Amino acid sequence: MHDADGPWTLRHVAANGARFRLAEMGTGPLVLFLHGFPEYWWAWRHQLPAVAAAGYHAVAMDLRGYGGSDKTPNGYDPLTLSADVAGVVRTLGRRDAVLVGHGWGGYVAWATAAGHPDCVAALATISAPHPLELLRLGTDARGRSGLLHVLAMQTPWLPERRIMRGDYIARHLARWASPGSGFPSAYEVERYREALNRWPAPHCALEYHRWLLRSRHRADGRAFAATMRRRIDVPVQQIVGSDDPVTSLVAVEASAAHVGSSLEEVRIEGAGHFAHEEQPDRVTAALLRWLSERAAPGADGVE
């Protein structure tokens, strides 16, 4: 993969017992981007230069099990994943960061804000309701579609084979994108297909999905639920595509009950689940406006 093509710098850092690949550029307050499925740090290629130019240290990381980060045998529960994020913030020498997460990256960002509040200055999510709202009964049709996707990933090994075979990545991205967005291109499909086809990446990616359901009545699931009942006392921005077929709008709106500070909801017209890639200019503009109100450039955030 030609990951170095662009104005960013790539490197690996150690945190929470694993190594994580980062793409970074700029200086200033830290803005840490967390990707979703089936992507990796490159999903933020549109936002990194713009956020860096606005006076921030813009960093996108590969989550555990994805891209160039370590693919450990375990550790795909949100308590571990949030500790990964908090560890990366500390490794970068910062007290805290603005977290921007999409999909599963948004799920982890919410978990980090609840479990490691001292590490989070503000939180922006794309297509990612609060984790406690994600699986509530009585959700809308969009939420049921997302739940069916998670259910389809629960069987052993068959989903991994499906991901590594044929045109799964192309069909998944296109099915969850807005029809008129032009996403994904053949080049984008190939980048994500190549990254996720490197074993054991498919298995690691699906462990996120499997933990979500299998942990619900286990001790670790109960511990996570208790953590997520803590109120999020930092500014929150929720971005959702107008044509997102799988993100429950009921869950997005219900997420406000978990936020004790300001919360802003932004609808992106002409975007589906991958709004930051389908309508990058609109998402970047909304994010930069919100950042300018929440984390003014100039504070270095270094301990």
C-alpha cells in the first residue's frame, strides 16, 4: 500500500502493550481521528491537511487489528480499545485530545470519553450513536439494518472468508453510501480491500462486532455498560449523513441524554454512512467550525 503518498508523516508508537501506526501533520492542540469498518487511517486523508492548516496537530491512527497497527490475539473490547486511544494521547506527550471517530471509531471515542475523561477535551462522531443507545429495542429501520449487519458477523470464520473473497468491500461501501455521492471509486475500494485482506486483519476487525453482542450478559459487558453510564462532560458534535441507511436517528437523538455539556447535531446532505469520504468538504467545514469554538489553536497541550 502506498500509504506515504501525501503531506503527512507516518510512524509507529507504542501504547497499552501494542504498536499503532499514525499519520500526522501540523502542530497545535491534538485532534485524533479514529476510523471505522472496513477502513484504516487513510479514511481521514481529506480532513488531515485541512485540520492541520487550521492550527492543529492532526493525527489519524490505525485501530488495533487494522492497517499497520498490531493485530493482537485479543483486546477488541471497548475497554481495551479506549485504553489504546488514551495511551496514544499520552505517548504523543499530550494531556488530552479532541477525538473524531467514525463508526466503530466513534464507538471507541465515546468509550474513551467515558472511561478516560481526562484524556478527552471534546468529542466529534460520525455515524456513531452513544454505545448504550446502539442496541436498544424499538430503534428505527436504519438501526435494524445496522443490527442485521452485526448479527451477520457472529458466525465463526464464514464472515472472514466473505470479506477476503470477491467484491465484498466494494458492495459494502457502495450499499452504505449515498447513491449520488460517487463513493467509493475503484481506487478507494482497492485500498480498503488490500488493507483488510491481510490476515489476520479480517478476523481482528470482526472481533469488534462479535464482542458487541456476545458480551451483553458477561462481566466485561456489564463493566463496560457501567462505564458508559457516566455522563460525558465535554462538548460533543454528532455528524450523520442524510442518506445513511444503517445509523439509527433515534439512537443519535437519544445520545443527548448522556451528554452533560453542549451537543451539536449536524446532518450532511448527500451523504450516507461514510460522510467524511462522500462529502469531505461539508464534513470538514462543519468540523472546523466546531473546533474553532471548542479548541482554539495556540495551546500546545503538552504536559
